[in-house]
Amino acid sequence: MKNYLTKEKNISLTNPIMKRLRTIFKYIFLCAIISTMATSCSKDDDPATPTSISISTVSTPLNIGETKQLVATILPENSIDKSITWLSSDIEIATVDANGLVTCINSGDVRIQASTSNNIKTNIKITIEEPKFIIPVELVGNWVGVEFNFYDTENEEIYDEETLKEEFMSDEEKPMTEEEFEAWIVGARSTVGFIARADGTMEWPAKLGDGTIVKVGGVLSRKEDLDNTYIGSFDLNAAGLVGDIREYEFEYIDSRIKFEFVWSGSLHGIIYFNVVKSSSNMSTKSKCNILVPEKFRRK
């Protein structure tokens, strides 16, 4: 057999023609790689149409008056149009602005929807409640009367303890002694008392006509638009008494609690309480049944 790969006949790889062909093949191969990479990069960078949208998680319930910023995410990240349209299912419960800011208006459940430019939608449920009242720490404890005044609503005259002492001790019908007045004023200060707890519940040791003490449960809340005024609501029926809910108004002034109530006719009693941080039972003794001048008697 003839050997065609003899030195004379063999096509050497060092032949100039072969060198040129090899260079051409390398160039073609390199162009193919570059073209493939360019095509791939072009696909990744091309603007895309949104395929999904999601809204960040919100811890609920929210309180009336509270605002919450929602964040929506559109995929893919290189979407050509990332505009979002926000919508509330009930604007009487909550509204949402063009930037996803939710404003809570009333209690209830509401759904907030976010949609893309090509109408892909998602929504989340938000529950809104009345804000829970947290009783100020300075009101927690036994409310013990430390001062008693009268207020005549007809002539708008206030009788403080010094004025009452003069009136009572100079009464023409039956003047009081100083000891009698001191006993009476101590009893007047303790005509009523309350206990307020950190969870907002209250207790009113109500004294009945026969001297029996009945503990009436209640709750304390802030009076609307008045930071230092509170309402105590007591359930008489639950305590076995005649009646439904009795409400009393309290005002916190200069580290004391002011309580005004009807004493007799146009005459109101005003008790100022100090708050005693003690778990012991309140004293229910009262000596305000000492005979007082006619215009100050309970009728």
C-alpha cells in the first residue's frame, strides 16, 4: 500500500493555506459565540410585560385614625411599565391614595387592591378597630377623696371647705362645733370612691340607703376630644341594682381627679380624689349624716 502521507505528499499543518483556514475557522467560531452572547443579553435587557404583582404583609388590626403605607412589587423586575393603581373596597372604612397610603376611617374589614397597567390584580384584607383605651398610669389605684366643695349651679357660687366651715359653725338653727365639722367633712369626702385598674376596668363601691355596700363594675374611657376628661360607665343591672348604665365624668387636674355630682336640686357636690397606689380595700365609713344647715341638706 502506498503511503500518501509521505514527507513529499503530506499536507503539512504548517502549510500557509492551512494556517489561513485555521484562522478563518477561529474567527467564525468566535463570532458565533459573540452573537449568541449578544442575543442572550438582548433578551435579558428587553423591556418585559408585568406578569405578577404582590402587596407587602400588614399586621392587623389597625386603629381608626391610623395610616399605613403599603408596598407593591411587580415582576419581572425589568417590566416596561411599573405603574400601580390602588383601590379600596369600601372608602367609608378606609381610603388609599395613589401611592398606596391607607387611612383608616371606621371599624370593619376592607380590601385594598393593587393592579398593574395590564390589569393583573391582587388584594389584601385589612381589619380596622376602635383604638383600645390605655388608662394613664396616674389614674390607676384607689381614688380617695381629699377635698369636698359645693357648687350652686343657680348662682354659680362655689363653697370650698373653709367657707363651709364658717357657714356650718355659724348656722343660726344648729351651729356645728369644730369637731363635728371635721367629722362631717371627712364623711363628705368619702361620699363616693372608685378604684381604677390598669386594664381600664373600674369598681364603684356604691352605698345603698340601708348602708349596704355593693360593688358595681365599670369601665373607664377617654371623653372624645378632651385629653384630661374621662367617662366611667357602670353597669347597675349586672350588680343586681335597678337601672342599666350609669355614667360619671371625671376630670384630671393638677395631679387630682375632680368628680362633680348632683347633691340636691341645684346644689352639686365636688370631690377631689388623690390616687393611692394600694391594693387594700377602700374605706366605706361615712359620717356626713351630721345635721347641716338647711340649704346644704340632701333632699
